[in-house]
Amino acid sequence: MLLEVEDLHARYGETDVLHGISLGVEKGSVVALLGANGAGKTTTFRAITGAIATTGTVRFDGSAIKNGSPEGAARLGIAHVPEGRGTLSALTVRENLALGAYTRKDKKRTKAAYDRVVSYFPRLAERTNQPAGLLSGGEQQMLAIGRALMMEPRLMLLDEPSVGLAPLIVREIFVLLEREDGVTILVSEQNAKIALAAASRAYVLETGRIAVSGASEELGKDDAVRKSYLGY
């Protein structure tokens, strides 16, 4: 198990947001974290990376993460692609991608990572010198994922990649996730149908708790689960 989360609690101020989340992500898998707005998906990601104070246990590759921070998570090989993309609009596509490899000193390895990313996203290759702020919403999402891939992460936390995007762009992104060898992915999504199609396993959050979990194929076939939690 690459990522193990046990009895994770988190709060904002005096408000409890996560109430004992437990989940696991196998190495090399795509796992979906589903739920409505406010269910706790983004907070779970922030808790895993140490962006907020928590209680409970987060293990990465068998070792507990103690007193974590987003910078420390990145050094371990955990890349977080936040909802809203987070690209730097004044910088070019190439400069945004370079930020993903800013800690790496091996220029040949960085160039290889860049070539691999633009092969996944040919539209980024066409716009390499264009400011990120002039890209379409779908292109900015590709850029955010590409910047995370420049880190050569072991685990990618991908937060709501489909928000505001056309269905065709969403499908392209999930096809990429399925074929990207060597990267384990935990993806949060409101679009349960498309996330279940890409993931092998899913957890459904409701008000900061795991309401149901299981193999994606089985959850997608369960009428009670679909109607109660997945919205289709």
C-alpha cells in the first residue's frame, strides 16, 4: 500500500470537517474520492499533505508522516494538483512546467520530463511560449497536471479536474491518467461516472465521513449507491 490513511480528523477553527477518515491507495492504482461539494474531499487532500492540522495517521510507502507540510510532502514524491488549477498566469507554459522540476539539478532528466509531458499534451507544445493566463480552461488544467508530472511524483492528488471543463476535455484527462505509468493517483471528483470509469477503487465521502467504499465497477452497478450518493 503506497498511501494509508487511518482515523484522520481535521478541523477549521472550531469546526470539525473530517471525522475519522480511513482509506488506502495501492501502488500503481487510480483511486477515486467521490462526494458532493462540502463533503470533505479537498480537506482530505490538504490533510494528507500537511496543509492543515490533523489527528490520526498518514503513512506513505510504509512510513508515518509526522508534522507534515506541503513542502515535505512534495519532497516525498506527493504532487497535489489543486482545484482551480493554480497556474501562474503571467508565466509562459514552459516556465510553469519548469516550476514543477525546480528542485532537480539534472538538466537531462528535466528535459526528458518536459518532452514526456508535452507528448501527453500536444496543445501545450503548441503554446510553449504563451502566457498561461491566455490558455483555455482545459489547457490550464492540462498545464497544472503537466507541472505536477514534471516532479516525477510517486503519488498525485488530483482535485476536481473536471470542474468547468467540457466533457471531451475531461475524457482526455482521464485517458491520460490511465496510461501514465508509474504514478499512483488519488482523484477527487463530483463527476462520479467518469471517475469510476478511470479508477479501480472508490471511496464516497459524506459530511466528512466515508459513507461507502469498494471496487469501482461494483459501486457503479449498485443502484442504491448510485441513487443515494453518486447522482446518476
